[in-house]
Amino acid sequence: MHPEDSITNILLKQDPALHGIANRVLHHERISVTEGLQLFSAPLGLLAFLASFRNNHLQGKQVFYVRNFHIEPTNTCAYHCLFCSYSGVAGLRESWEHPPEVIQQMVEQSDPKAVEIHITGGAHPRWRLEDYCRMIEMVRLLRPSIHIKAFSAVEIHHMHLTSGKSYGEVLTALKLAGLNSLPGGGAEIFAGEIREKICPEKANADQWLGVHRSAHGIGLPSNATMLYGHIETYAHRIDHLERLRSLQDETHGFNAFIPLKFRNTNNNMSDLPEVSVVEDMKNYAVSRIFLDNFPHLKAYWPMLGKQSAGLSLEFGVDDLDGTIQDSTKIYTMAGVDETPSLSSAEMQHLIKQAGKVPVERDALYRPVNIVE
């Protein structure tokens, strides 16, 4: 029996227009922007079914995680995004600028079994490209074999502005210093009318996409993100996903897409309520269905919470990020009541609870250990 038959009754009782969309997904066909927008009004059960179908085709029952840790060199930032709970503000939030010896100590005290280090922070107004290159060189010297994933497109754009060098020149310098890939932060929502309200100073959509295009062009893979659940509409979300899908068609350089939920504590958008867990799951499912050319969909558990991250595995998610070692403050400063640290055993238990197969991976999704 074709999988479509198992949802016929659901479709007959719901909007018949969804039948055509479901049929396209079940035949591994691409859906349009209009169809993607329609999916946000689909029943949650149908979204879970279609997202799981697409994910199972890509990854089967495997769910990935990595032994990693973060370094956040500074939260001093040249930009003043309204949603940010992280940047240092006098009298409101702590501020730090870690000197090289502190960063060295962080690396030396990190999990010796970690295979990935994630480095990102504020776009420091006084730090220059040379400072960032020296940072990468030091990490590479201390951990020669570790995968260094570092600096969001916003930070790279800032290095471009302060150095006068092109994106390609900035990225090449960092790659020569030891950089292996880019994280996906700073994308927020690409729509100009939204960025103008929530983050008018930082790199715009074309600049963010330009950084990642340049990175892919010199062999640096990356991730992509979207900040959702604030003042954007579903149309803005689909527009965002479509721009990512188009760039992936062009470069094939993205490893994973990571939806990031807006958290309303300790920032200038605290009057906005946070969206529900149902909305979180809907967003994961639509993202998995629409982004047919992204191999992985990640639920960043320190942002979402362990329980919701486990639930997301039923909505197309196949990656839970990593063990992290309590080494990031970005979401704890935004009010998430989770200590950002999970042991490998705890991660495996979380995945097995969902009936999935835990796969410890390296930074490029190559299996290190499959736990049946």
C-alpha cells in the first residue's frame, strides 16, 4: 500500500487542497512557496506524518549528535538588535572580552573527546581580522585534530567592514588559520521590513547569503538558521526558507537548518509572548518538508529544552546538536531554564525514548558511533 493511502481519511476530513501538496511530498517532489505557506494551516498530525516521511527518506531512524563545546570570546557587540538577550549592556547584562590566555584555558579544560568546537559571539567594535585569525591559530595549535566551526556571517561581515577585504579574502585568511566551517547564526528573518524593525544595523539578507556563498565557494560548509516567533508572519518564514533553498541549489554547501525560537527574557522585545510548543513543532515540520535539499534539520536543545527537543524528533528533526559542556550562555541569558550540558549517555537516552537510533557523529555528519 502506498503511504498516501494511510492519510486519505485525514485529508478527506480536512482541506482538500492539502491532498495535492501531500501527494507531491509523498512522491519526493518539491513544493512551491504558495504550497509551503498553505502547510502552516495544515493539521499538526498531517505535518508530523509528512515531515517524518521526508526525514525517513533522508535519514531513516538515525538521530545525530556530536561531542562538542562552545567558546564565546566576547558579548561586546557593535550592533543593538532588539531581540538580543546576550550582548553586554552597562547596568543590564554582564559584559566580557576574553583575552587569549582565558580562551587558551577554556580549550585546555574542554572535553578531550570533543570533535567540534563552536566559536561565536558579538561583533566586537575594536577586534580586527588579525585578532580572529590569531584566535583560530591558537585553538588549532592546542587541538590539532578538532573541527573548528566559527564566526557567524554577521561577524564575518563585520571583519569585512573593518579590514576592507572581501568576504572571500576574509574567509580565506580564516581558513588558512585553521577554520573548518561556519555556524548559521545571524540570519534572523531575511525580509527587509522585519530586519529594519528588529536588527537594522547588522548584515542584511543579501550580505548574510553572500558570506555563505563565498564560504561554500572556497570549501567551507556551513549551517543556516531562522529566528521565528516574534513579529514575522508565515509568509516571511517561507520567504526565508525559499532564499535558503535557492542558495543550497546553487552551492550545496549547507549541512543543516536550525530554527531558533525567539525567547522574550532580558531584551527589548520582552512584551511579546513566546510561541507555543505546538507552533515550534509546526515550524520544524514545515521546514523539513520545504527544505528538500537540506540533508539535516537540527533542534538546538539548549534553546528548545530537552523535552521539546525529544518531541521534535516526531516532526522531521534528525539532529540534536551536541553535549556542549555548559559552555554557552546565549539562551540561558534569554531565560531558558536548562543547564546547557548533556552527557553522551543522556543524549542517547533522549533519542532512544523517541524510538530512534542514536548516532554519535563528527562535525560533518560522519558516524563515530551508532548505538542500536
